[in-house]
Amino acid sequence: MPEEVAVALSFNGTTQAVMMATPADLEDFGYGFALTEGIAGPQDVLSVEVEAVPRGRDVQVWLKPEAEARLAARRRVMAGPVGCGLCGIDSIDQALRDVLVVPPSGFRMTPAQVMAAVAALPGEQRLHDATRAAHCAAFWNGRIALAREDVGRHNALDKLVGGLLRQGITAEGAVVLTSRVSTDMVQKVAMLGAPMIIAVSAPTVEAVELADHAGITLVALARPDRFEVFSHSDRLTENAHVG
């Protein structure tokens, strides 16, 4: 069985969120959560420290002073169940915040590459293989460059984003998800700036609309032998360009 512990995300000494999460790759979690929730850019993070506390973990993210305004604007004090990425946000405007539009690029994938990325995903799911109770978020840029797992789908994505930032891997590629695609997952990918999402499960209507607005190609219901394209199908071509 996977571990699920309370993980506090604290910014400049103030706890902003408490998530139930798998206690692994928590430094990545801190970096990724800061970016995908609009709290801070990578250049604003001074350090991330993980402290064991009696009933969980405290991820202490230290930001530059100029990031304080964004921290206040995205105030979140919550106990977050793994199935919901919006619990505790205190206004509808915060939940449905405008997303960044991913800038145009030459990134393209062939249908064969999409199916190959999906086929490669099980090889990155060691926790899932052992427990059958974890989500995976991976990044494909010609190969699976990085993957992170967690009992929560949002947590797995935040850990992936943080890992990409910490390792200096550019966002020119596809985020590959084992989970369904909801609006908050699209919001997080848009904050990363990745041009494509490939998901094993289905999207919601609102997620498709948001991906279209954000300039993100959304591929879902993906299997090693088939998939469906829901937005910006122009990135699917027989002449791939990666990187």
C-alpha cells in the first residue's frame, strides 16, 4: 500500500495548504506547487526545505520578498483531499482564474509518437506497480524525460513540474497523465508552458474549452494503439519536430 501523509506547504513561514500526499519528491512538490498555483516563478524561489513533523511533513518554501504580493493573492489555507484540486480556494474567481496562453512553437508529434509515449508510461509507474493506488505524471520530449508518482493526481503533476524546473528541462514537450483531465490540471500545465497534454483518461467539457483557449493540444483516452484529439490538432502531424 502507498503512504499517504499530511504535507504542509509553507511559504515564508506561513502555511498555505495542507495536502494528503505521498511523502516522496517533496522538494519538487514545493517548487511545482509554487509555480502552478501562481504563487511564485522559478526565479522567486530561494530554497525549499522539507522538515519531518510529528504527523506529517512540512515543505518550507522560501521566496524573495517581491513574491509576497502573489502569495497573498493566492491565499489557500486548506486540508486538501487527493481527489480535488480546488478545495479551500475562497472565491470563484480564484478557482476559475485566467490561464496563460502557451506561446506558439514548432513542437509537433506524430500519432506514432503519441502512442509510444503512452506505451512507455507503465515503465515509469513503479509505485503504481507495487500498490495499484498511485497516479503518474510524466514529461515526453522525444522520450520520457521525467516522471513523478503520488496518490493524488494534482500532486503528481506538481511534483513533475517542480522536477522539470529543478533539472532545467524546458517545457517543450508533452505532459503525459494517467488521470482524467479537469480544468485545474489544464491550468497547471498552462503555468508550466507545455504545449501538449496526453491523458489516458477522459477530459471534462470545461477542460477541453480551457485547453483550446490556452493554446494547448489536448489528447485523451489515449492507449498504445489509439487516442482522441480534443483541441489544437495541428500539433499532430506526420512530420514531428521535438525540441
